[in-house]
Amino acid sequence: MLLRFVNRNSRYGLSQLNSRLTTSSGRTYANSVEYKPIRKVLVANRGEIAVRVFRACNELGIKSVAIYSKEDRAHLHRLKADESYMVGVGQPPVQAYLDIDQIVKICLDNGVDAVHPGYGFLSERSDFAQAIVNAGMRFIGPSPKVVQQMGDKVAARVAAIEAGVPIVPGTDGPVTTTKEAMDFCQKHGLPVIFKAAFGGGGRGMRVVRKMEEVEENFQRASSEAKAAFGDGSMFIEKFIERPRHIEVQLLGDKAGNVVHLYERDCSVQRRHQKVVEMAPAPHLNDVTRQRMFECAVKLARHVGYENAGTVEFLADESGNFYFIEVNARLQVEHTVTEEITGVDLVQSQIRVAEGMTLPELGLKQENIAPNGFAIQCRVTTEDPAKGFQPDTGRIEVFRSGEGMGIRLDGASAFAGAIISPYYDSLLCKVIAHSRDLQSSCAKMNRCLREFRVRGVKTNIPFLLNVLENQKFLNGSVDTYFIDENPQLFNFVPSQNRAQKLLNYIGQVLVNGPTTPLSTNLKPAEITPFIPAVSQDYQETTSSREERNIKFTKRADDVRPPQGLRQVYKEKGPEAFAKAVRNSKQLLLMDTTFRDAHQSLLATRVRTHDLLKVSPYVSHKMSNLYSLENWGGATFDVAMRFLHECPWERLEEMRKLIPNIPFQMLLRGANAVGYTNYPDNVIFKFCELSVQCGMDIFRVFDSLNYLPNLIIGMEAAGKAGGIVEAAISYSGDVSDPKKTKYDLKYYLNLADELVKAGTHVLAIKDMAGLLRPTAAKILITALRDKYPDLPIHIHTHDTSGNGVASMLVCAEAGADVVDVAVDSMSGLTSQPSMGAIVAALRGTALDTGIDLSTVSDYSAFWEQTRTLYAPFECTTTMKSGNADVYSNEIPGGQYTNLQFQAYSLGLGDHFEDIKKAYAEANQLLGDIIKVTPSSKVVGDLAQFMVQNQLKPQDVLDKAEELSLPKSVVEYLQGWIGQPYGGFPEPFRSKVLRNMPRIEGRPGASMEPLDFGKLKDELRASVPADFPVTDKDIMSAALYPKVTKDFLSFVSEYGPVTHLDTRMFLTGPKVGEEFEVSIERGKTLGIKTLAVAEDLTENGEREVFFELNGTLRSVFIKDNEARKEMHIHPKAVKSDPKQVGAPMPGEIIDIRVKKGDRITKGQPLVILSAMKMETVVQSPVDGVVGSVDIKMGMKLEAEDLILCLE
């Protein structure tokens, strides 16, 4: 509807009314209303409503004036006005906007002739309205007398009774004491509702259903009301169950005309605050609707109401309705009325204040008709996953939804805006208008999904759930809607990947690598060339860059050739073993994806680079026995240093390599850890591994302790995997002087493993001790004894004899040998793939692998290896060394020991460490040395060198030495029983009276409670962060590492998508790069600058350009913060550290040091955004320290107190 507004220079300088009007209350209107144009309007408010009034003034040609507190000096509303002035200097943030004297002075000093109060703050304070009038200005709202009468809920009830409007039983006057509240509740019964007597908006409102809660709730409600409105007086009334909240919008003029602009349904509420409003009210009986209109208009005329206002009702299911209150001001939700009626309420307010009448504005009741349906959603900075706790901070990203039928009213919604804890959490009002409720909801849903808000939490996920609720879409809602639909709180967490990645890059730029670098070398600035798969495969991807990303999948019609995995999946493990044994060619297992980089690059190769070459391996090397690509040290290193999920690594590799069997290293009863676990953990681990794509389990024990081996075999077999039992090799079967681990020992052990049901038998030569002569003896004996059993040989090339030994094994009857691609072979890695392929070419054992394929594969890894220069073993190890036959150091441990020696300042003593390793091995009883037993020997060796101890010194001083923990636990029996028993008297001297474990350690352990672990893990991460079964399994093995990893991912997002150089050391300033976060979604990032100046919180601002838009993040400078006092944060995983659940100010401390408290007991009270929250104790305990003071302003998670 188009409405004609009168020009201020029109003939209506004085509006003449020909009749004399008298209200039912006796008020008489004059027969003439003076029209006096308004030239300048001050809005005594902030935020969205201030901007709304400024816009109306601008359209009417009226100058606007803003006031702002110190905390709002950067707020948008002060910039939208023609003039702006600070108010309340030296006062608290809320009190600044309640300073009537200062506001009046600003008006008088700057030629203001009218004041609009907005809503909240002083909008319903009659003394404010009177002060404006007394100063010779106009108050854009009802008269002071009406403001007082309607603001006093008791007086408003009296007026309603006088006007014949139905009411709810309540107090006769404002209540100020808990005794009065208790008296009313005892007289009228419960439930009751407490309301602020001099304000609304849900502030100071509480529903009480238990008598014992009356006192506490009254105090909290009164305190909130005083903070929000300057008066803590309360009004109490009976609480109507299951009502709808319907309000009627009114507009009156100075001549006594009153019209209604139809109703709004505000039933969707939380904590008595409206969340979603709609107009008109759906399914409201027309008779009831008209009666409401009549009552509202009658009440307005009775009190002589002028300007805009709202009469609120509660309506029950029977068509009865009851007066609640009159809001003698503009409402937050006035927007939906404007949309359906076409009436600009704010402009109408100003015009009425100038003296124009409703008929002159074209606002006659018969001319006002609703058109369509409108809904409003209040987007707030509240976290619905945490009970709608207000969130504060800096908005890092803001992008709103727009389009046909969408209106946005906001003021603080822009990138860089600071959301403070001092004011209301409203960020933006979104209004959708369409022909009916369902189409309006569709527009609103689409619009909210377009929003991107980063830096602070919002209630958008909750609003989306409301908009998709069938009951809401049908319009069947009441004030219990939210409480009775808990599914509204099931949220799909926002990924926020781009901003999290910027935070990670900023972290690296400010504080250095998050992964400790082992050398001073830097990653090469290179993009490795990925060898081509096939022309058909190339055509399934649009670009080389797309082939590089993690989520690339081959087209269904371009499948790699079938491999041995198809035999296993279709016919089972036994058929797989038979196919391996029947193979005429020598089969190879490629260790490049795991053991090779563990030996050469400290296990630091990332999934990002493994996946790049996976399609090539799948298509070109389909006849491999298997890929060793998982388990062992890669599991914890992935989480600990690479910040990626090992399970996701396995799943993603499986997607790209469906045809080649995967093999993992299973440490028997140790799984992929360094200690023993309950049996149910081992079984669950194997089950989940198979589900994620694992095929072959190379099961071993670090001491060849049979009970530990068999439990691993049983777990792998029950999971449906291929069991490859491994005998760890030590000694020398070709040397008659070495009698402990002779041929008989290995044959006996093999016999036990065959009886236990192994599908494949493996010899695990960790140190590369299997000389060619010994290889021939051992493999020949095994083949003669087990002619139908596949035999698999693993070795390391530390001595340089690896190729020769593997060729001998093949000639002696081994079916499979381990190799690494040429550029990742040698030294402490495996023998060269290319060398063995070339050596057997054209023979009966020809591998069937093309040498050119190996060369292309090797070229990729030769380039990729340079990205990991900080971990390059050749920094300290220039060649292999045959002294491994003396010291027996496993290949993977050899380079790690060397790095450790350098980091401990023992780099010049590495030869001494190698000699000490051999001596430590003898002290411990000449044991099998594989992780974790090899670590025991290595720890003792370094201990001896550091403390300049000889073997005899260790024996002599064993009772007094503080030996490494791993040594003590080994001697206790925590990793099993060594062949030949523990060394005596060394063991007895070290252990003295310490407990000893006899037999298999895991046999006496209680089963792990996975449900309890799940709850603990969920409690350690943000509420909206998903915790999967795989995370729980990881936590069962590595509790702290997993919690740290999940915390990292929740903060920094999918860092796995970053190129390796960016991940390790970050980009250069000015450098541009791309990050593909999923198929079809690529981020373009450019690093612009790092600020030199620190913020008061010890942060540096880092500037980026993301997809062409400016972004910045604030990163805490860890070094600089050491010299600053920063309030500590509570550790989330520690229930005895109580942190602030939200930002706010401490207004009450209920406990002191030494107090004994119980779970749920109130500890402190926080006030934020004019809402108070009681922080309760999470557990029973004694207060150990109180880390806060009265009036202290806290950020979320700041430490409040510690419990003992």
C-alpha cells in the first residue's frame, strides 16, 4: 500500500480538527493540533534500532544525531548519523546510555528538537520522556504520563481492567523484596513468572515452578532488571501454561485517532526472549483476532495513547486471551508489520510527533490491510550448543544473504566489528516477506544459509533447524515450541575451513612451525612432477592441479587393473595365500609409503603427498604383493606432528588404490602403541582397521614373545584380515658362535605361528642383520619345512647388503621381499626396488614390473623428498655402515638415534652411542630389538653415554641409578617376557621391591570402557566438534596425543590440504598460493603482512587476501606474551579447573579458598550482555585457589578457580 506523507512545507502547518474528543479515562483532546516540523532527531540508543531511525530521518530530510559510549566508539551506528557525540564518559558501558542529564545536555548543545528512544535502555522510562519535554523538545513516543502508566505493569493492569480487557492474576504493585515474592507465591501457588516492572525484552524475567527456587530466581531477576533498566522492582503474575504470545501493533495520534496494524505471533521464544516473529499470526481464529484488535484499540483510547505501541496478549487453545502488558515504544519485531502493511512505522512515529494526524497520513483503519506473510529471525552472537551463551570477539568474516523478499536490519554486522560483552547480542535482523508462511520460510532458510559469520558464534544453526521443523512450517507453535523440540539443538557444525587455515598459517608465520624441525634445512620451493597414469585417466580430471588434491577420485569407467586384493576380497585370506604361493615371479612389497620414510625422513611424509602418486601406483604397479602404508610409528606421528588423522589417511589411500593389498605393522599386544592394552582394545582396533581398508596385518612382538604375538594374530584373524605372523630376526644363524638365536630357535617359533593359523610367515629383519649366507640357510630351512606356506622377508639396507640378501632369499624360496623405490631406498631404508627389478629381469623370478615405471615413480619421490629437507637423514648420515652387524641397531631407530644425539648435544659422540647400544643390549640380556624393545636399549645406551657409564658401572650402581622409565618397565615385564629370561642380578637390583608382571601383561588388564572414553573425549573438545569412533579408538591407544590432535583440528581445520612447504614453514610475505579443500572448492590465498605492533593481549595481526577479499587474523605471539601478564585459561579436559563459560564481568563470588563444595553448587555469577549466569561446580571438591576478583572482566574459558 502506498502512503502519502505530508511535506513539511505543505499547507498542514497547523492541522485543524473540527471535533472535540474525550477518552474513557477523561482525557480531552484539543480541537486543534499544532504541526511543528522536526529538524534534527537524536536517537538515545545504539546499534540496529539507531540505524533504523537514522534511515527514516534521512528519507524525511531530517538531520540525525547519534550518541555512543566509549566501548561503542568504533560501532557503525555512530557513523550512520549526521552527527555523533560520546555519552557517559567514565561510566560503565550500559550506564552510559542511561545518563539522562548528559543526553539532554547533548541535545541542547547541538540544536536537537526531538528524541527517539528506540527500544530498551530509556525507551520506557517516563522520567526520561518528561526530561525531554521539559527541555523543550519532543519525545517521539507516547506522552510521559502514558509511558509511566504503561511502564508500571500494575498501573497498566488497572487500566486494562478499567477498559474491560481480560487480565491474568498478579501483584497489585511493584515487588521489591523476596518476602513479598514468597508471600504472593504461597498465596496464589505456582507456577509464577517474575517480570521487570520497568522494562521488557525478557530481561529480568524468570518462570518459577518450585518454592525452593523462588528466592534465588527473584534475586537474579531483580539484579538483571536493575542492570538493564536502572530499577530492580518486579511484577509477579500467574504463569499461563502452553500459551501463544500474540501482540497487536497500534498507532495513535495527538487527535485521539487510533488504528491497529494487525497482529504478530511471537511465540517462538527462549528465556522469554523472542527468537522468531511472524505476521500475521497463523491459525488464529478470526473471532479471537477481531476481539484482540478491539481490546487493544479500546485500551489505547482509554489511556489516551499516541504514537506507536504494542498491546501484548497470551492466548490459550480455547480462544481465550489475557492482557500481558503494553510496550509503549517501538518493538524489535516492528519490521514484520511494516512488511505486511506497507506502513513505515518509524516515519509514522516522527510524523505523529510533528503533529500530523493519522487521516492526514492516509492511515485510516479501512485503508490498512495485510499483504502476504512476513517472518523475522534475530541473528545473535550466541552459541546455541552452549545454552545460547553470548559470544564475544572480533568478527573476522561477515557475508550476509540477500535477494528478493529479504530485508536486513543491522548495525554491528561487518568484518572487523568487535562484539563486546556489555550489550545485547543482536547482530542482525533478517526479515523475509512472501505470499505465505511456507514460502517466507523458504526465503529465510535460503538467506540464512548464505550467511558466513566467522570469529564469533551465532544462533544461525538453531534458526535453520527451526525453519525446517514441520510444526513451525505449519504455524502450529506456542511458547513451549523450543522446549519441546530438543532436535532443534542437533546442529551440523560449521566447518569454517578457510578462516581456520588462515589462523594456522598466521600461527606459523608468527610463532614458527607447529611441527618441530630436526635440521636447519628448509623445504624446497618445488612442485613435484606427478607421473602420468594413462591417457584415459588423464581425461577424467580437468587439470593437473585437480589431480593433486586430496579428494580426487578416478572415474568409474577408468579402473586400475585387478590385483591380489581382488582375490582376497572375493575368496578370502586362504585363497590369497594360495595365490601368492602359486606365483612364479618374485612378488614385491613397496615400503615407500611407510617404512622407507620412517627410516629416512623421521616418518614425516604427509598424506597430501602420498595421495598425489597413489593413482600412478594403482594403475602401473597393480602386481605388487602389497603396499606397506600404515601402522607402526606412522599412527601416532600422523596425529602428533602432522596434525592429521591416521584413519582418514588409510581411507583416502584406499579410495585411490582399490586393487593392491595394504599391509600394516601390528605390534601384537601393543597394537600400534608402545605399551600393552586390554585385549578388547586390540580386537576393536583390528576390526576398525579392516573397515577402513586394511588387508594384511604383519603381526610381530618386540621380544618374539609368543602370547603377545598370538593375541595380535587372533584379533587380525577375527576382523577378517590376512594374518602375516612375523618373526623378528636377530643374531646370525650362519655364525656357530651365536647360539642364542640359532636356526632351531627360528624353526620352533615358526612352528608355533603356523599352528596358530598364520596365512603368511614373515621374517622381520629390523636391523638388516640377515647376511646372504644366513638368508640362504634360514629361508631354505623354512621352505623345506613349510612347502605350501608363503614366506615374506623384510630387511633394512643399513649395511649395503640388502639387495644381495633379498636375491638370495628369492632363490631360496621366499615368495615376497620388501623394497623401496630407488630414491627412497638404501641407508637405513629398504633395498632398491629398481635394483631388484633389474637383477631379476628375464629370469624365472622376473617381477613383472617395468623398470621405466620404477624410474618415473622414483623421480616423483626424488623431488618430493626435498620438501622434507628439515627431516633428511643424510644431514647426519652420509652412507650405510656395516658396523650394524656389531651394534644391531634397527634401521628405523638408527637415524632417530642420530637425530636425538644431535639434539642432546651428543652429536660428536654418536660412535660412542652405537658402541653403548651393543653394550646396553648385553646388559638387558641380548634381546630381540624392535619397537618398543629397541627403544629400551636405545634409552639405556644414551643414558650410559650422557653419564659416562661403562657396563660394569651400570651393574655395580644399578640399585642407585635413576634409570630411564622404559628400562625399568621392561624389567618389570610390561612389554612381555624375553627369550631366555630377564638378566640377573641386574633385574633384581634395579627393581628391588617394585612389582613384577608374570606372563602376558594384557591378560590381567580390565577391558576398556569405550563408552566412558567417548564421554571423556567429548568433554575435551568443543561441543560442536564431531567425535567419531575412529577418534575414540585413537584415544584408547594414545589418550593425550588424540586429545591434543582433536583440539588442534578444531582450532586450525584441515591443514592436510596445505602443500607441504606451506604446512611446515608457511608462505613468504607477498606469496600467492592455492589450497583445494574439496572437489570444486579452491581457496586463493595471498599473504600480505604481519603487524610489528602487539595488541594489549600480546597478539599480532596477520593480513591475507582470500579469494580477492581482505582478511586478517590475530595471533598470540608466544615469545612476547612471556613478558606480559595474561589471565590463564582453564584446561578443558581437567574437571577440577573451572573456566568462564562465556565472556562477562564477575558480579558475585560465592566461595573462598578451602571451602568444601558439591557438584552443581553455585561458585560465581557472571554478567554479560545484561544477562546473568550462575557458574556451578562440575564436581565435588575443595576450593584450592580462586583466580578472580569482584568486577574482573573475563574472556570465555578464563580460569575462575581450581579444585583440589
